[in-house]
Amino acid sequence: MRARLALLFAVCLLAGCGDAATRAPFAESRTPPALTPRFYPPPGWAWGFLKVGDGLVQRYGVSAPDGVARGDILILPDAEDSAEVWFETARDLNARGYVVWVLEAPGQGGSQRPSPWRAVAHPPSVGEAARGVVAMARVVVRPAAGRLTLLADRSAAPVARRAAAKPGPISRLVLSAPAAAAPWRLRLRLATPTPWRRDEPDDRARGLTHDPLRGAVRGAWRLANPDLRRSEPSLRAGKEDVAAGAPGLPTLIIATDQAAGAPPPCADLACTRLVIAGARPALPLQADAPRDAWLDAIDRFATPTPP
């Protein structure tokens, strides 16, 4: 009987059976009372939704700088992070003159879920997620020529690489702490995934940052917003080769010397590589010194070259 229930659970996860309301995209999250204002939404932050063909609805957010913008930066968060985790970084990049967009992958963050078990993570295929990025760049962002930088954090690197290889307005690619190269694959977990726990370790305890305040941000948003909670995945994804970026496209790989495995090398003359010493893998959540070095590198790279 237990085996039959486990099989039914797995089939429903794949088929997306259940109440559509529990699968719906989610916006207007509640700001956690434990966080200080620097982690709040940037001034003027707005949510939107993107749907490509018959795919899941994806959530995105955007904020703009005061005055004339220097360019656009489209951020793809790591699979574990919702757009809310990037509010402080969006605020900082706005202050440097950029329009900042944050696009969550299908089934992640506040995007539509493929099943009624909202907290169970379902990593999308690289192709599905990349189609959303391309559509976002072409239809929603619509930047002027040479002004769009795609910034992918950790597990989002394969998606960014695939999207940046397509014809379109993406002019630069930044891979932030991408994982070491490995074949992409999917594995079905028939066992019930580990559920979200109120006492889950924060990002500092998990070795992703040294900073205690930034290390608590992801957990604070999940605690205050049940729709953002995430368990162990039901469909597990490996990591595609991210070493070369998109061939011929200016690419910056920002690595850390404290991540597991060797940082991926550059394999293209259009690619450069920077290692931030002492930083852990969640670069937007580091202490001020390594985080400022990370922001400075992105700023230098993303600034459009004058004609």
C-alpha cells in the first residue's frame, strides 16, 4: 500500500494534478518583520508575470534608478532563492544606474507550480527555463542595443548559457559562482521529499556566506511567506557544462576560492574570469568587502561601451 501511495505521489508531481489555486503564481510578498530596511523592496519595485506558450507562468520583478539608466541587468536567481533575496542587490545596482530585472524559473520562487504540493521543488529543464529568459529579454525588457547584461547565480548558469547563445538582445553574460561542469540530467525521486522546516539552517550555517545578517535573509522570507517555502526537489537536476559561457559573447565568470570543486575555466577569448578570495558561493549575500568586489566587477563589465 505504501509503495502504491508513493507511486501515486510521484505521478501527481509529474502530471500537476490538484487544486489550481495552490499552483497559482504569487506576488506581493509580506516583508519579514525581522529584516532591516536594506532588505526591503527597492523604491518603485513592481511585479509582473510571463507566460511562454503552454509553459508555467513565471514571476519577475523590476526596479529602476533615479535619472537616466546606464543599462539593464537581468538576474536569474539560484534555484533555492526567490526574487526577494535579491532586493538588497537590486537596490545597490539601481544606485549604480541600472534597471534591474529578476526572473524566477518555472516552478521556483513565486512562479506557478506544476503540482499542488507547492513547497516541493520541481527544477525545470534547461530548455524550458532558457525559453523564458529569451522571451523576457525580447518581449519584456526590450533593451537598446548593447545594454542588456544577463547575470546568473550558481545553479542558474546552465540556463543563462543556453539563453545567451540564442539570437536576441543579450549582449553580456555574468556567471556568479557557477558550479563545476557536469552533464545535465534528471532523476525521479519516488520517496517523499524532505519537507520545509521552520528550523532549517540558514545560509551561514550551510556554508554559503560568512555574514550572519545576509545569511538569514532567505529563511526570513520563507518564514513570513508560506508560498515561498521550498523542500528538497522531487525532480533532481545536475549541472550542464558552464565553462565557456556563450561562444563569442563577452562573458565574466566570478568565482570563489571557497566553493566545492574547481571553478570552471574560460574556454573562449571573449570570456574573462575573476576569483574573489575568501568569499563563499552565495556572492550576493557575502560580507561587505567581498560583496563590494563582486558588485564592482559586475558594474565594470556591464557598463556599455560608448560608441
